[in-house]
Amino acid sequence: MAAPVVVLLRRPNAAWILATLVTWTAFAISLTLMAQVLNEGAFVYPIGGWAAPWGIEYRLDRVGALMLVIISAIGSVVMPYAKASVEKEIPRDRVYLFYTMYLLCLTGLLGIAITGDVFNLFVFLEISSLSSYVLIALGRDRRALTAAYRYLIMGTIGATFYIIGVGLMYMATGTLNMADLATLMPSVIDQRTALAGLAFLTVGISLKLALFPLHLWLPNAYTYAPSVVTAFLAATATKVAVYMLIRIIFTVFGATHILEILPSVQSILMAFALVGVFVASGVAMFQDNIKRMLAYSSIAQVGFIMLGISMLSTLGLTGGIIHLFNHALTKCTLFLAIGCVAYRIGATRIGDMEGLGRQMPWTMAAFVIGGLSLVGIPMTVGFVSKWYLVLAALDKGLWPVAGLIVIGSLLTLIYIWRVVEAAYFKPVPEGAPAIEEAPLSMLIPLWVTAAASIYFGIDASHTLDIAIGASETLMGETLP
Amino acid sequence: MEYFNGLFNYWVVIVLMMMGFYVVIAQHNLVKKIVGLNIFQVSVFLFYISMGKVEGGTAPILGDGIEIYSNPLPHVLILTAIVVGVATTALGLALTVRIHNAFGTIEEDEINALEDEESAPAILVEPEIDEEAIR
């Protein structure tokens, strides 16, 4: 899109203005597309006028439209915030490159949500991944470099696994178009080629979405990346990978009922999701660095989303999709709040945040809202999605799973509480320099996401309608 | 024997794939890891190319006497994948250069040891101006 132009501009302010315009336009376009999908149903745009299955097509249905809105909304909300934060954290001569990479990453992520071709998806995946490695490497700390390197190795392995899977699917069916694959898949699913393809795809994407135990790249990458990057990637990158998995399981392999034929796969996914929730929450409790703590919490939340998906029911999938949306909002709020803290005090350790609730009241209040939402307190978005996940578990008769979801949410409370305690109940350390509230340009985006996570918690009907519609579409494709 | 010869390409692919994968996991030198990653990716390229080849087929061009031709699509796809692979390698090597500048070593064990020492608040490293690393 506009990324190359940003390189040419080279001036930080001009680059920022252009990038902001582009993200806001993208947001407007995706809202329009969303409205169109809701009114008229899924539609297809063949690139270059070549009809599928020969040409590559963009295909947009409810799930895709929802993803599009999430990504572009986060992208555009983060942008005004980025200005102050980036100037603080990234050397001036590189600021324009930051915006370039940011836009490239956004392009890739949006492309993944909209494409209807499995190989095209790989290309977009690599666009977004390569640019996100660079974004992470822009962090001030030198450990950001190793974090980016590790992410690069793991990410490339994931992407290569994905492409092997695509190759095997192509061998079995002779097509790369998702809709076409879905119709051909039932006839070849008995072959080992197709099954091996599914296996490679699942493992590859699971690496990307940081499903426990394939999450090792994530904590460091999120901890040492610049605040803006963390907020953006945490809210979008793993979510997009989840979306890819949903696409593969339900759209491409949907008609084969593959997971119902192989219940062991389903239970493995569910087990990994649950173990991920508990291990990651447990590790998060003992972290001193808040960014790292939230990164582990991201892994736990991905576990919740996967749990919803692995239930293979409309209710479970609704829970998963809505948690995807809600968690994107919540995590964005939290990381933006931490970004404000980092902007003022230059550190993100719990010990450094003592008494901060009085010095930066607005920032910390937003953090508390985000935290409550992460726990799943009523009136916040987190409650809605946890509620649906529990409902789905009960619906399937999985009482222990429902109980574990509740316990897992309570674990969240423990680590969020540690921050709240430090910020509100500890006195300001003596001799500490006076700290001002974060600048307005950072507070406004922060409060937009915080307010959104309350608004969609109280009035969940819009998001719920979309999520239910989306999961019905997906499950509908599973029916023969 | 027929089983082996008929699928010779695929055996090579699997051997290469496992070699590359093993190198990525087992090596502690960052450059060697990237070499492993490349071998891993190349095996996938080979896989796609063998897949599209039709026995006795030529390039898919219009011309006299050409009746059997190979499936061009996987070959085109892999052209894209090669480009992606080159980009990944470039980025990986660029990161390695910067890691070397920042840590003074590219052995993973030594870097881990250095990182553990930095349990204190983040040490700021002056980022070098390195155009290549940024791309």
C-alpha cells in the first residue's frame, strides 16, 4: 500500500501523518466491507479479473470481515499513540522506517484476513512476519535483537511447515483456492497425503499463534519490542494466526469432519489449550517485568481461544471468536497503558510502579479496566467471552473444563492484582522524581480501547451477533 | 527398490528437511542456524518442484511437438517462496550482524549467559546505524 511512499518521505512527522491517514482509511474501508458482508453475505473479488480457481481471489465472509475490522481498528487506534511513544523509543533517523514496517505489517495481516487462496495467504503471512521481526528488533534493549532472531527462526519454521502442508494439499487436490479445496477435500481425505497436509498446517500455524508448547518465541519478543509494537502485535498477530487455523480447520477441511473423525486430535488441542492456560498464567504470576507478565498472559488467553475452537460446536466457536475480538481490545489497552508508564518512568517493572496510581491516575485507571476485563469481571468484554466459553463447555457436558476455565480466569486476577497493589496501595517511594501524566495523544487512544472494552462488555449484542453469525457460517460449511 | 527409485526425489527431500531441521535445533551458532534454516527451506522447494514435474514433460510453452508438459504452477509458486526465503535469510543475517555488534558474539550459549547477567534494568545500547538491519 503506502509503505514505499513512507520510505521516500523520510521525515518523521510527514511519515506519521501519512501512516495515520492510511490506517484510518483502511479502517473506514473495512467497516464498509463489514456492513456489506452483513447485508449481502460473503462476496468475492477476483484479482486481475481471473476467475477462481485459476486466478487468486479475495474472499470476504463474516469471520474475515470481523478480523479485518479488528486489525484495522487496532492499527488506527495505535497510530496517534505511536507518535509520542515512537519518538521516545526509536532513534529519530529510523522513525520513518518504523512507520514503513508498521504499514507493511498491517498490509500483511489484512491480506491474511481477506485472501481466499492458501498460497497467497503464505505470502501475506511472510510479509507480516518479516516486518514484525524488524519491528521487534527496533527495541532499545539489545535483547530485542535476540528476541527478534528467535522469532525469525521459529516463525520461519512455522511458515515453512505451513507451506509443506499447502504443497501436500495441492498434491492431493490440484487446487489452491480455499472454496475449491473445501469441495474437493472430502474425496481425498482418506489419502495419507491430505492428512499429512493437515498435520503440517496445524503445527505450522500453532507455532505462529503461540499455542503452548510452541510459544517460546513470544515472551521475549513482546517484552523487548517497542511499546507500540507490542500493543499492535499482541492485539493482532496471534489473532490472525488463530484466524488462519479457523480457516483451515473449518473452511478447508470443514466438509470432511476431520476432527470429529479423529477425536484424539481434538482432545490434544483441548489439552494443550488448557495446559497452556495454566502454565502460562502460573509463569505470569512470577514475572517482575509487566510486559513479560502480559506476554505470558497472552499465551494463556490464546489457550482460551483455542479451547473454544477445539470444542467444535457453534457455541464454542462463538466463544472463541468473540474472545478473539475481546482479547484484542483488552490486551491492546493493557499494553498501551504499560507503554504510557514506560514513556514516563522508562521502566516496566512492578517494583518501579509503586504509588503510580496517584501520579498517573488516568493511565492506571485504564490499566485496571483492561485488567478486570482480562479476568472476566461482569460489565467488561472479558466477561462476555468467558461466559460463552463456559456455556459452550457445559453444553458439551464438559463440567471439568468449565471449572478449569473459571479457575484459569481467577489466576489472571492474581497477577493483575500484583500490579494494582503496587500502583495503588504502596506509597510513592521517597525521593522519587515527580512523574507527570502521560501526554494527551497517548491517553486518548488508551481510553478509546478502554472505553471500547467496557462498551462492548455492557452492550455485547453487536459483537455477539457478528460472532454467532460468523461461527454459524463456519459450522454451516462443515455440514455436508 | 522400485519404491525407492520411484520416489527418489521425495526421499532426498525428507533427508534434507530433517538435516536442516536438526541443524536449526542443535546448532548454537546463529549463522549455522540460518544455514540449517536454508537447507530446510530448500528441501521444500525441491518438494514442490518434484511435485509439478511430469515424466517426459517439457516446459509449458506453445510450440510444435510439445504435448506433455510439466505443471507450471508449483514451479511459479516456488519462485515466490525462493524470494521469501532470500528475504528471510537476509533479515536473519542482518540481525546476526547486529547481535554481533551488540553482544560481541554469535554463540547462543554466550549470549544467553550475557542476557542472564542483565537481570538489572535494561541496559541501553546505542543502536548502530545499520541500514541493512532495518530493511
